[in-house]
Amino acid sequence: MDFAAHASSFGAAADLYDRIRPRYPREALDWAIPEKSDICDLGAGTGILTRQLTDLGHHVIAVEPDDKMRAKIPGDARDGDATHIPLPDASVDVVTAGQAYHWFYGEPAHAEIARVLRPGGRFVPIWNIRDERVAWVAKSSTLFDGARERDAFDETAVKDFGPRFGPVTLKTFEWSTTHTTESFLELVKSRSYYLVSGPEARELLERQLREVLDQLGEEFELPYVTYAYTARKR
């Protein structure tokens, strides 16, 4: 997989991404960040998580390297990435990463995240992952080879964030969103593996997915498991 191409593919679909990608369950955010905090939302994309955290009363600075994605973020949105966070030392209580940490895991990102956190501050990566225990979800994932984004990283089994952080705690949250065939296909079109594919591959994928989705009825539930992690800066 061309990791860089996948990571930088989202800007061209920023409007679609912002409209169709799922939000995060309130319970997960309240568990991970129970107190009002100064937050850096790292790899913020179009600000989906940024907006949710702001609505919960947190003070949030979004950091996103893609100009087109960053333009969608309300409030304080800054150009930067996980190795160049445009914040002073020890300036935030929490660094979040929604659907993003697998793009920048490891050193020197851990060192830079620790730099901007106050003593005892939290790093909170979080992912919404389709629940492939459900047969049709597993079938659809096989068709569009969703595992390609996770070849080098397993979001369901994060063990540590390096020596600057204490033990990692995980909690999962099960929930679902309602879709039609067309809205599910829009969701697929916002994924990096679709965005970097050619026209023939896209057409084949859409045709195969329709065959699966047409069996589900006019509306159906897409189940998710949200994986929320926390670890404190030592």
C-alpha cells in the first residue's frame, strides 16, 4: 500500500467526508474526557470530532495538515501534523486523534504529543470500526478490502504509546447508524482505498456492493464498535 497516497487522499473529498462519516458516541467521549479540558484535536480532518468536543464544552484547537480538510473546521484550526504540532510545551490537557492515529503512530509522534501535554495529560486516540461480526458487514469489507488501511496497524489492539506515557486503557462502545444503499456507497466513496482507485476498480466495487446491500431492504443498520483509548503522560 502507498501509505502516503492513502493518507493524503481525503482533501479532494472533504465535503463528502464531512457529511457522511459517522460521529462518535457521546458515551465514549464522556468516558475518555470526563472533565472540561483544553484539547488539541490532532489529525482533525474536517473537524467532526472537533465540533463534538466543542459542543461538550471543551476548548479545542484543531491541527490538520490538509488545507481542504482544515478549511471545513470551525474555530481555531491550525496547519500542522503529529511531528510538528503548532502549540507550546505543556499547553493542553488532552490530545485526541479521531480516525487518525494509525497514520502517524510511533516515534517521533509520541514525543511531540507528550511535549504539548501538561504533566498527567491524556492522549486519546479513538476509532469507529465497522462491526464485522455481522455477516453482511464482513462481506462488504472483503469486497472493498478495508483491511488495507490496517495492514501496518491494528486499531483494536493498541498496547502502548511509548516510554513517555503510562499504561493504556481501552473501552469499547457498540452502536449503529441507519443507512440506505446510496448512503452506504457514499460512505465507501469517502474512504482512502476508493479515492486512490481507478474508474474501473470503482465501478466494479460499487456493482458488487449493490448486490450485497440490495438484500438488506430500503433502510438498514450499520453496526459499529468504537474503540476509545486513554493513557496519561508520565
